Amino acid sequence: MLHPTPGGLYCPMGDFYVDPVRPVGRALITHGHSDHARSGHSHVLATRQTLDIMAIRYGVDFAGSSQAAGFGETVDVNGISVRFHPAGHVLGSAQIEIEKDGTRIVVSGDYKRGVDPTCASFEPVPCDVFITEATFGLPVFHHPPPSGEIEKLLTSLRQFPERSHLIGAYALGKAQRVISLIRRGGYDQPIYIHGSLAKLCDYYESQGVDLGELRPATTEDKKSGSLKGAVVIGPPSAFNDRWARRFEDPLPIFASGWMMVRQRAKQRGVELPLVISDHCDWPELLDTIREVGPQEVWVTHGREEALVRWCELSGIAARPLHLVGYEDEGD
């Protein structure tokens, strides 16, 4: 009913792909990150929010045609029953349930289990086969509560009121979540953002996610001195170009689950690493597998071997898929 191909997971019975890595005739998309949602497909089926996000990122003609699926709604795709369920990764993100003749497969996409007011929370879906990501699929990964990481930032703002606090955060999902966490931590000052974040932040606001006052980080702000001691958020790529050099004595920060790895923080020149992940850590992966109770687990991109081994030791059939083309844009 579903098997890996060079183009991605393919369902021959329904003639569709899930998160294909190259243009195909019919694509089911779990969420809007670029390693899962690519332009050029003839037809795309996804949640309304994911379709909107793809239009923002790629233009309104990102596909030949598109169809929106509501959470829990059953859609017939060439005789295959398909349902989308919240994945808790970013706004609009979904797990995709594929069912035929009583056999149920769930493709997790990217997902997290922690509370996040910027998107719908993950819902476990009992299934026969669970296809899970394993971005942080090693026992060493235990992510701390995000509130504690944000308190580190707020403490730094009090300790270094003259320094601009530059936070690297991916444009879709992570940036909006970090802003929301900062607001929940009690910070009510304007937050300055890189221009590439503006449309996505506006979209989150239109979907009921309150981000507070956001301002563009411009050269004029530097001249006025308003960026001293300010929180500034931009995509990680912007910290290597001229945009980042406009700030005086900036304090470089990066929000990512990978900030648990000190060498990664050092390589990026990060002074204040914030361990804030939009993926499950090791205990959450195990808890999820126990909760959905599959007969078989397939492990996609990430640290596949350790999770496969844990499943085997737990009496659950498992296999790595070795899919290529998926990165950690939303880490």
C-alpha cells in the first residue's frame, strides 16, 4: 500500500506520494517546510494552512491545482481513505493516515509533543504501521522545558541592556514559536524581525496567533539607537550576511534542538544557545510509539538505527527507510 521510492513514499493503489522530493502528479503534503513541501506538483492535497503557507513561500501557482483537507476529514484518493491529523510541528502541520481494507498506516511527518500555542497539538492515531521521523532519535537527546530556555534570554537582556540580542530562528514555525514564548515569559517590548519573516508572521497573526508588536529591523533603527538591548529575530542564513553587521555589539543566539550539542553552537559562534526544538526528543519518540501501538514501525530521516534497535528490543518489527532529501529546517 505504501513503499519508499527515490521520489519519496509512494502509494501505488492511490497513485500518490507523501512529501515527494521532486515534482509528481499527486502529492500529499504534511507541512510547509521546504524539505517536505516543494513546488511544481500537478496536484497537492494538504491542510488549508499548509496550502496557504506554500502560496506565501512559492507563489500562488506553486502547483497545478490544490485541495484542502480539514483535520479528521476523510478524503477518498483513488479508493484510498486519507485523513489528516495534527502533528504539533508548525502551523498547519499534519500526520497523514492512509487506510485501505482495514489496514491503517500513519505517516508522522515532522512532529513534536510539547505544548505550543502557535499550532494545533499532536494527536496520537492508533495504527498498524507508524512511519516516524527520528531527527533526535538518539538516547542523548532530552530537551529541557522551553520556558527555562526563554528565561536564559530574559536574564541576558537584563544583564546586557546595551547589546542587541540576535536570535537565529527558522522562518516558518520556529521564529513564531520563539516570539510567542518570549511574550509568555512577560516580555512586552517591540520585537524586531528580519524582512523574510514578515509575511509568515502576518499569516500567523491572521490565524489567531498573537505575536505582540513586531517591527522591521532596519538601518534607521540602528541610527536611532533603538536596537540597543532589543530582541532581533532573523533566519540563520541572515547572520552570515551584511544584515547582521548593522548591529552594534550583537549577542548571537540560536534557537534549536541542536544547541544541546556544544560543538554545533561553537561552530556557529553562538554565545547563548537556546535548546528549543520543534521535534520530539528521544523519550517523546518512545512514548509516542507506545501510545499509537503499531505492529510495525518505519523510521525515516534522522537517526534511524537507534530507534529501529529500540523497537526490535521492545518486540516491535521495525525498519529504516533511508529516505534522502529531508533536512532539519524546522529543528
